[in-house]
Amino acid sequence: MDNNNLSNRIADLLKQRGMTQRELAVKAGITEKSMAGIVSGERTPMGPTVANIANALHTTPGYLLGKEEKKEEEMTGLTTKEQERKAIQKIRKIVEELGENSYVGFAMDGVLELAEKNIRDDTAYSMKKRAEIAWERADKAEKENKNLKAETEDLKKTVKKRRTTISELNTELCNARAKAKANEVPEELIQEMYCMAYDKEAESIGKMERAADQMTEATIAGEDAHGFAEEYKKQKENRNRYRKVMEMLDQRERRRAGR
């Protein structure tokens, strides 16, 4: 169907008949919006709608479709919406006579209502097409459901793995705390170590002073002072060692106090 040819012929006849699109829409049994789409060439009408428009414009469907050039002629080949409504009434009567439990009755369930909707809304829906769409949607939903289940299982595994990791970390932390507590030196022992280092430092300093005096006396007397010099060096190393111990204990105390 050539939409441009159809729309042009409808527009020409509207002008010749002095009729508006709205008036034509009412006579053809469709909405003004649908009529505007047909006249603009953006919408392709169904056969019954073409017949109704031709009837309202006092022409034939063949002329509107470009199949003939005579404007005034009896309509052939296409039925009007009114004719199809009457056909539905006849079919409904036949089905009713067969009974709702008949094979035909079951097969026609909802078909006539859909046909009436097509006539009313100028659409072309069918029960077969609806079933195909329903199956496609069901198949799509099933696939999405399978994917969702797979994603859920993966998520459960990830959560379980992370919970295991957290549990293991908590266990390690508890063990580390227990070990640290077990290895913690009592405060009384720290104080005793500090006092011992202090006394040892003082003792080393005293020995250093004696070795220095002895080294001086031996030098003055012209005697060998090498032994006194070695003693002085040894006591100096001891003094430094005890000082370092006290410094380490002082640092520990400052850390404990938050300084």
C-alpha cells in the first residue's frame, strides 16, 4: 500500500467535500489522532478502515488505494467495520448454538472479543500472536530466572568464603592477643631490671675511675699501664651497655603512658 498516494487522495477528497479530518474520523469510526496519522502518511490503515473512509467520502477503496481512477463507484473487495461487526454477531450466534463446551466454543474463547477490539481501535491483534508473545515472555522470564539463581548461588559461595576468612582472622587475632599477654613482662620485673641496670652502671663508672687513677699512677711511675687501660675500656663498655638498657626501659614506659 502506497501511504503517500492514499493520504494525498484522502486530503483531496476532504477539500472537495468541504469536510474536516475530525468529521471524517467520526464517520469512519476511528480517533482523530489515527485519522491525522493516515492523512499525513505516517499510519497505514487496515482494510475495514479504508472501506469506512471510502464510504464516508462517497468513493471506493480502490480509488483511495490508487487501484482505480473513478472517484464515485460501488465499493468492492473490502468490507466496512459495520459489515464486520454484523459478521461477528452471526459467528457469535453460531458458537452459542453449538454451546460453550463445544470444541468450537473452546477454540473461539476470547477471539470475538479481540476482533471487536480490533474494529474499535483499528488494530490487527490475534490470539495466535498473543500466544506467541506470551511464550516468548515466559521463555525470557525462565532464562532470567535461571541466571538469577546462578548469580544467587555464586553470591552465597562468596559470602560463605568471606565468613570463613573473617572467622580465621578473628581466631588469629585472639591467638596473637593471648600470646602477647603470655609474653608480657610483669611491671615489678621491669622496675627491678631498671634498678639493677642503674646499680651496674654506677658500679662500672666507679671501676672506670679507679682504672683511670691506676693508669695515671703507673704512667708517672714509669710502669706498664696497659692492663689498667684495658680495664678502663672494659668498664666503659659495661657502662654504655647498662645505659642502653635503661634507655630502652624508659622508652617502653613512655609508650605505655602514651607519650
